[in-house]
Amino acid sequence: MRAINGEKFVIKGSTERLKGTLPVRGSKNACLKALAAAVLTDQPITIKNIPLIEDVFRMRELLEFLGAKIKKTGQRSFLISAGNVKKSCLDFKIAKSLRASVALTGPLLARLGTVSFPFPGGCVIGKRPIDMFLNGFEKMGAKVFIKGRGNNFTIKAKALKGAEIFFRIASVMATETLMMAATLAQGRTILRNAAQEPEIADLADFLNSCGARVKGAGTGTIVINGVKKLGPGIFNTPPDRIEAGSFTILGALLGDKLRVVNCEPLHILSLIEHLESMGVSLKKGKDWLEVSRPRYFKPVNVKTREYPGFPTDLQAPFSVLLTQARGISSLFETVYDGRLNYINDLIRMGANVILCDAHRAIFHGQTCLKGREMEAPDLRAGLTFILAALIAKGKSIIHNVYNIDRGYEKIEERLRNAGAAIERVV
Ligand code: EPU
């Protein structure tokens, strides 16, 4: 596991426009679940268009620890054979470092009848409990054993049984994890109030291509008829909609016909709508977007919501735009209860923001940001600091780059190609 090291980004802010193209890599959150799904079968699984990011490397380490064989078959392709997976206990140190480790619980429980794992870690953006996973497994006939002051879990089920499960919150990973478990359960599982993010339909299509029987993924009700075994399959990782959105926001801040390419504009319609209402004009094609900075930004009110609403993962990057809008804008984060802390750093850069409570902030713009030294507290806030630094006066230094590398592949190289003054200092 890569140690959190002293790498930092040094950024020179500027009013120079960014031009050219920014290519979007494969979706982190889709790829991580396809990697977890590989454990459902003893047949070979190929995953293509893998983003080369730290969270994917950690997931690979988790799979190898369990006994899976993984071969790199191309720059962005893995061939995974989980035929030898006999271990049902996750590597606790790695599992604690990323939230997506919990996605492995469904496949391991379904395939081996038992799984042990720690409370998953990851970005510190709120409480992030796992109660809906545990309740769902219990409904499917599993027994949950909790130790270590509620931090270590073992779940056992000789055979999972189909069940009706209602999620009290439309959780992305609870939906994905129970959907994966249900593919090998006896009988029919119905997931209600399921999350509808595009990654869920992609995962279901992949599972079906391996022989699963999943219907309704991408809607609020998913029906899974369990099968005895899954076969081989190929997953082509779709473009990362959050990276596409982050780059589009950057284009609105600094673009001169900046093109975001290899993306799926249909997956970020809520962002596009908000940008247009701020006065940003965009051109869009099937797999690209072109965006330029407008003369000025109108203020806007943003409320995060489950897909297809405004994504919580774009809330922090979007806030940089709110510091530039003329007038009063508001931000309402409804998904997490600890995802506004980064705003204190924007305030230190010169933004005029009132943090009302853990969920709401009011921005008074337009403000001139000044470069600073900061630490990336989590993935999306880290990217936000890059955007803020690029429009700020003077130099900024961003520490704890690992948190950005978790989800954005060599971000500095791609941004430099578009004209940004950003260097990684080792
Ligand atoms: N929740 C519970 N109990 C549970 C599960 C979730 O209360 O058992 C709550 C969470 O605390 C949160 C809400 O439900 O308040 C929704 O969270 P969700 O479960 O949907 O989030 P997640 O599945 O843990 C994924 C992404 C996140 C993204 C969210 C929301 C992955 C690996 N992570 O998390 O991505 O913010 O969905 O879209 O897929 C990121 O990429 O930076 C990131 C944090």
C-alpha cells in the first residue's frame, strides 16, 4: 500500500484561459464495483478502460490478498481470475482506507458463505454508517456478528435467500452490494428505493452479461432472480461523470473553448442546467462538451440530491464558481453531514461565505481569491482546491496529494496540457 507521502502540487494562479482538450478517464465508482463483482465468479473477468488511480490500486490489493489472480493485459485492462479465492477476510488495513471495500462483502458472502471486514474508511465527509448493508444481509438470511466496539464484522449465511428490501435512503453502494449478493441467492430479491446512479445500471448490465438475472437497475425498484453460478464477462468502464463535471466547471472558470472529451454529457445534465442558469454557454456533442468562461456569472442556488439531481460529489468544485458569481448564492448539501468543511479554506483564500450549519452555506460574490498553502482533506475537496488555486492571485501549495490521486489520474499532466501552471513536487 502506498504510504501517504510528502508530494504536493504547486500551482500558479492566473487569468490565462485554458484551451485544448481534457480527456476524461474511466469512472472510479463504476470500476471499483466491477472489480468487486469479479469475486462472484470463478471464471475470467476482463475490465477495460480502468482509471489508474490509487483507489483502484487499493481494490486490486484487496482482491489479490483474497487470492484472486490479476494480470495487466493492456495499459488500462485487467484480466481477473477469482477461481482461487478461498479467503473471506478482507485485509483490514487496506479495507479501512477506502469506503468501496464494503462492496466486496456482497460478492464474498454470496460466493463463500462468510465474510469478515472492518468498518470501511475513505473520505471523511460525514458519518457514513453501514446499517443498510447489515439489515439487507439479515433479511437475506445471514447472521451478523459485531466485535471490536462495533468496528469489526463477520457475516455468515450458508445460503443467501431472496428477500424484499426497502432502503430508508437510496444508497449507491448498499444498492450495488445487495444487488451483487442477490445474483447468487436462492429465489427472488426485490430492492425498493434503490439508488438510480448510472453506475448501477452499468453494473447490472455487466452482471447480466455474466449470466445474472437483474431487471430494473437504474430505476427505484430492482428485481434480481438468483442463479447458481456466474460465468465469464467483460466490463468496459464508462467515463467518469464526476471527473467530466469537474473539468466542465474548470472550463466555466477558465476555459476558452476548452473541450472535455471522452465523456457522457447526458450523465451531468443537472450540472449543465445549473451552469447555463449562471450564464455559462456550453456546446455539447455525443461524447464531448465545449465550455468557455462567460463575461460574468449570475448567482444560483444549489441543492445536492441523488441522481439525476445535482451530485454531492460536484458540490465542492461548484462552490468555486459560487465565489465568482455576482450576488448571493446558496449551497445546500443534503447527502452528507460533513462535506462543507473545505469552505473554511476558501474563506481563508478570500471567499465571502457564511457557513450556516453542517449542510448550508451562503456565498456573497464576486470575490478575488488569493493563493495559499492548503491540505487536501478528501478527494473532491482536494480537486476543489486545485480549481480555486488556478483562479487565485499568486501561488498555492496543496499538500496530501494522495487524496487527489485516489480518484483523478495524473490530474496535473492533463491540466498542464490545457495550459494550467501546476507542478507535482515530490
Ligand atoms: N447511508 C446510511 N447507511 C448505509 C449506507 C449509506 O445511512 O448503510 C447514508 C450515507 O451516510 C449518506 C447517504 O446514505 O448520507 C448516501 O450515501 P451512499 O450510500 O449513496 O454513498 P456511498 O455508496 O457510500 C457512493 C460514492 C460516493 C458518492 C455517493 C453518493 C462510491 C465508492 N462512492 O458512496 O463517492 O458521494 O455514492 O453519490 O461509489 C467520491 O467518489 O468522492 C464519493 C464519495
